[in-house]
Amino acid sequence: WQIMINGESYKVIVAEAAKNALGMDNIYERVFIIEPLLDGDRIAGAVGFSVRENKFYVFKAKAVLACMGGAVGVFKPRSTGEGLGRSWYPPFSTGSSAYFTIRAGAEMTCQEVRFIPVRFKDAYGPVGAWFLLFKSRAISAIGGEYMVERRDELQNWAPYGLVKPIPANLRNYLGMLDVSEGKGPLLMMTNEAIAKLADAYKDDPKAFKKKMKELESEAWEDFLDMTISQALLWAATNTAPEEKSSEIAAAEPYFIGSHSGASGAWVSGPEDIAPAEYFWGYANMTTVKGLFAAGDASGASSHKFSSGSHAEGRIAAKAAIKFIVENNTQPNVDAAKVEELKAATYKPLEIYEANKDFTTDPEVNPAYIKPKMFMFRLQKLMDEYVGGVSANFSTNKPSLDRAVELLKFMKEDAEKLAAADLHELMRCWENIHRMWQNRFHVR
């Protein structure tokens, strides 16, 4: 742990291996999963629709592994206007894991936990390489190193604040205290870090120049590998990392079960080490028979990143196979329920077609709400009342009570979501999934 990896490179290799093992005939792409199918207290499959063709899919299964990512876009992002959609976590993670497991009736855990990463401001470039590889410092705008000046604060969070390395959430918290006191913006001392690493070569001008070039390349490569927009922002603002520092800031909150997040489904522990009350037959199975979860879908298991989530996925998949072998019966799928879900899936298209000509501009219509406007309302609500960026990540009971009230209106208005095409239909369902994640978090 705490070592540099090239995650963006090995994901492709892992995906290729999976493709070769399964065969393309068994891989369905561009399908948005809507709802789980149940047979009593057992999972029976899932339904979804193609975002490219007029096809509705009914997947029947003896076991299901949910690994549909976390939730992004539930809070108003720092990046708006032309930067809309820029986020630290993938924007296509819209709460589908949580929605699926919740709708299946699975017990959820750590729903109060949201992940707020500190990243390079505006383009969300990763800071890990700078802290771990370049050994950089982060300071306030007036030059104070908050990790040193606020060390006493860590005593209040013992024993967690006294371990090494200091947990990321506490590191971030100390920096946010500086910002709250008007000492922002926070700065990553990239120029200082590069200079220190090159200092060992200062007596040899040729070697020094070569090392500086190497460090400069590594600095840009770090962003070009993972966050290209951060490299573009550096270029657009004449930022040379070896010459000047760069702003860092806390991002808007996300819901994830990995990467030091914890929000997700409550799953069975491993048979060999889990206490009896934490094990109910199969590793990583939720409280719904046959429904397994991994990665961002499984909660209360924070210390898993790309490598750990991959390992958890393998564990969960093997446990699912064991479940199938020991429970080798095909669950029943209610045909009437499938038709009901199909009608609900395509309802936004029908609402749009029935009402679009009522106004000269179909984007504004008293009979429906388009997904983009629905998303803006949802994000504004969460940002202002549930501790988003504009509220400095703080909230209180009256604010949360107001959020509960407003979310009831959002749930009512979700019945009037309208979509002009399959892409907008996907956007409608993304927002429904986000809304359910929000409701559980607020509660």
C-alpha cells in the first residue's frame, strides 16, 4: 500500500483477460441496468435497456454480482458552466450500485459517510504522486504547513489521528480548518519538491539539468496518465510545476465503498476470519440471497483502491459461483413484474412525446421536467442543506429536515421526468438512482 501504480494501464489488461475468458457473445455493452428482479427473498436477475438500440433486456440469474460504481453528481460540483461534468470520480458512476442493492432489499451500511478528496483545484488532478513520490508539502496561502501547525488537533481524533501515515480524511480536515479560518487557498509546493529532489545533483550541471528534465516529465506524465484536463489547465494558466506552486482544494462529496469511502451494502465477511454474526454463508453476499457486492457496491471496507477492489471482485465472484453450485435452481421471474418495469423504464419517453408540442421550446414545459434541470435541483438541494461545497461541508438537523422535505418533492417530480431520446432516458434514470442514494444519506 501507499506505493505508486499505473492503474490506468493495467485495467485494460484485466478487461482484455475477462473478454477472452467470457467471449464477446456473453458480454452486453451499452446496457443501463434499471432494477433488480426478485423471487421472494432471492435475487432472480435484473432488467435494463440499451442506450443505442430500442431493446429492453431481461437478465435471469441464479446469482448476481453488483459492481456498478459509486455516486457522482449528487452534490453540486465545484466545476459548473463550461466545466460541468468535471469531477474527480467517473461521472458515469451515478449511484446505480446503491440503488440496485436498496431496491433489492439489501441492508445498507455507512450511508452517513461521504468521501471528500483534496485534489488539484478545478481539474481534480491527483495529489497522491506529489505526496508519495515527490515528497511535496501542502501549505496555506500565508505559508503555514497545516500538518505541522495543527498537529495538536489530531489528539482529538485518537487513536486514528496518532497513526502513521495520518489518515487522508484527517489530513484533509486539517487543511479545511485553514480554509475556514480564511487562510486559503491551499497550495501544493511542486516547485519546492522538484528542487529538493534535484538538489542532490547540483554539483554536476549536466546531471542536474537531466534530473530536472526527468522530474518535469514525471510531473506532467502523472496528469497525462490519469487527469488530462489538469495538464491542460496547467498549460492554459502558464503553470510550470518546477517554477510555481499549484492550488489544491476539497472536491464536492462522493459516495463510494472504496478509496477510503465506506458507503455501500452490508456484506458477509470471509468464513475463515469473520465472527459468526458477520458471516451468513458466502463471502461478500448481501443480506439478499444470491446478491453479491464488490468495489464501490460493498460498504464498511474502506481500504481498497483499484487493486483491492479487483481482489474483492474475484472473491465475490468465486463466492457467487459457490452459491450457484450449492443452490442450483433457477429462480422464478414474474412476467407481469417485468412488463411493469418495462413500462416504468420507458415512461419518460412517453411523457415527452405526449407533451413536447405544448410549448415552443421543448426544454421548458409545465407537464414535465428534463433530466438536466432535475439534476441541477437535486445538486442545489444537497449542496445547500446536506453539507456541500457552498456550505463548507457542514450541516445541522434543521437543514437535514428541510432536505428531507425537499427530497419528497423531488421524488414526486421524478414521476414527470421526460426524455427526448435514449440518451436522455439514461440521464433520467441516472438521476433517479442519484436521488435514492441522496435519500438514504440524508436519513
